Amino acid sequence: MDFPQTPRTVIEQLISPEQSAAWNGAWRKFFDFYHATVRVMICNSFYRRGWYGVPDHVVDEVVEETVISLNRTFNERRFDPGKSRFRFFLKTVCDRRVVDYLRTNAACRNTSLDATDGKVLMVAELQAATETEMHLAEEEIRVFRQAVLIDAYTSIRHEFDARTCIAFEMVKFEGVPVETVVRELGVSPNVVNNAVYRITKKLRAMLSENQELKELM
């Protein structure tokens, strides 16, 4: 008897050694799930290098270059989950594309860190303080965890009924208070709490068994 395969997250599908017709679909899902993470990592990379208030069109350009690099890496199977955690790999790619942009466009920088009044240099030094670095790292981890949670949840959502999923999504993804969910869905608090518990338990089990996602536990 064949046992059903454990649902794959989009990351697992992209790094799978088997090339399949579903690969392009998985790539599109990856962009949907992880676009916000990539954008935050790129903005933070600029920030750490003294580029503050980078225009959206610049960030979009680097996001595009990052996506192209990731697509090529996945397509050529050059990411080895056994050697690197995916979050660190993603951050490295983002950093490299930011550095590429700075090397090519350094002349268009709006403000020099060598400004004569010294104010910009002082700001740069303050922003490089440990507290700021910790904040940026925490922000990156937060958006990455959210992306992975959505990724993992999407792969198991079909195992639960619609009401259970709606309750979970309202509480966990939208931050809606349980009392509000109870009122809008017309169910008891126990039903909502049980829905959140069941899906959370499934996600924890799934993440704990997955080497690429285990770091989030």
C-alpha cells in the first residue's frame, strides 16, 4: 500500500532534485510568499550601508535582480539545504545584489557620509549601533517566519474544513481577537480555540520534521 506523501512547502518543491511541470508554479508561489521578506532584507542591507530612504523604484530594481538570481540558483540546483539555512542563503543573495547596485550606481547617491557638517556621518554611526542591528535582524526574522508559516499552512490547508481555516487565518494572520471571530462566525470560543490549536499543532509537527524549516521552531 502506498502512503500519501507529506505535503511539500514551496521551498521544498524548488530545491527538490526532481524537475517537474509543477516547478514553475512553485516558483510563482515562492515569489508571492517571500516577496515581502526579500524586500525587507534589501531595504535593511541598504540601511546598513548608509543608504537611508532608498526610493521604491531602486528597491524594486534590486528585488528584480534578486529574484532573477534566486530563479537561476533554484533552476540550476545550486542551493544545498544541507550546507546552509535558507534564511541565511536568502539574505546573502539580497546583500550581494545590493552591493552590485551600489558598485554600479554609487555616483547617484544623494548624500555623502563625508558631508562637511558631519551630521550624516553621525547618523550613520548611530544607526550602526548594536540596538539598530538587533532591530533589523528581528525584523527580517519576523517577516521570514511569517512567510514560512504561510507557505507551510498553504500546503496543509486542504486537510481542514473551511470554518477551521477561516478561524485560524483570522486569529493568526489577521490578528483578529477571538471574541470578534466568535461573533463574526457565530461559533463558540471553544470552536475558535480548537481550530487554532489543531492547525498550530499540525504546523509545529511539520516544521519540526523539516530540516529547512526546523530553525523556526
